[in-house]
Amino acid sequence: MKKKIVGILILMGSLIAQSNAQRRTPTELELYDSLVARGFCAPDVVWRIAIWETGHLKSNLCVNHNNLFGIRLNSREYRHFNSWLDCLDYMDDLWNRRYDQFVELGLGGDEYYFLQWWGYKSGHSLHPSEAYYVSKIKSIRLPEPYRWVPPIDDDIDE
């Protein structure tokens, strides 16, 4: 009987933790880890888009409506999501559908070229072109544990 109660309490704790994670805005590190865990191709690019679009996860759209990517419902309204995890699911589907088209066309290039091909953010007043948008998101540094640091070469003669 005690084992069943302990098991139920552990399960409830896990469900409560997941529910709390859905209700609040993630940290930058939690977001990056979630992108990796969900298997996003190019999690660094998708993470940079979220950071740029939300002002480091602080925008009203992000905090109050769980929209991490500035995803629009139509030309005048933004999408609202029940949780930031729902927003990740939506972006995963959207990204994969467009990326599959990109690959099927046999276009070469990295994920940033893909964004330009896609036309991601074209015509937005703050992002006058895809090239401008790409240059801005490329300049955003990954969260601390994921930053690449060049190795120190101890064999250099001074």
C-alpha cells in the first residue's frame, strides 16, 4: 500500500511540475534544452528566433500569450497559445513542413539560408528584409553552457 501511495505522489509531483512549466515563461536555458530534447533540427537558430522575437523572453506576447516566435494568426493578430510548450509544438510542425519543402527542392545552404528562402519575417516593419533578420539573429549568443569557446593551445611559444 505504501509503495502505491509513494508512486502516486511521485506521479502527481511530476504532473504538477509539468503544469507549472507550462504556466510560466521558460528561462533561456530551459527553452534551449527543450528544443534539443524535442529534436528540433537547428535548435540554435530556432532559439535565436525566440530570443529576438520576445526580447529575451520578456515581451507581452511571450509572457501573457506564450508566443515565443511572433507567430501571426493573420495580418493583424498574433497567435495565442495555452502554454509555451504548445508554441514549441506549433513551431516544430511549421518549421519541419517548410524545411521538407526546402530539401525536396534540392536547395543547398544552411538554416539561415533556409530562413531567407522561406521569407521568414519578410515585410515586417522592424525586419525590412530576411537578410537583415538573419544578421540580427546570428548576432545573438547562445546560453552559457552552449557557447563555443576556442580551445587554449598550451604549445604556443611566447
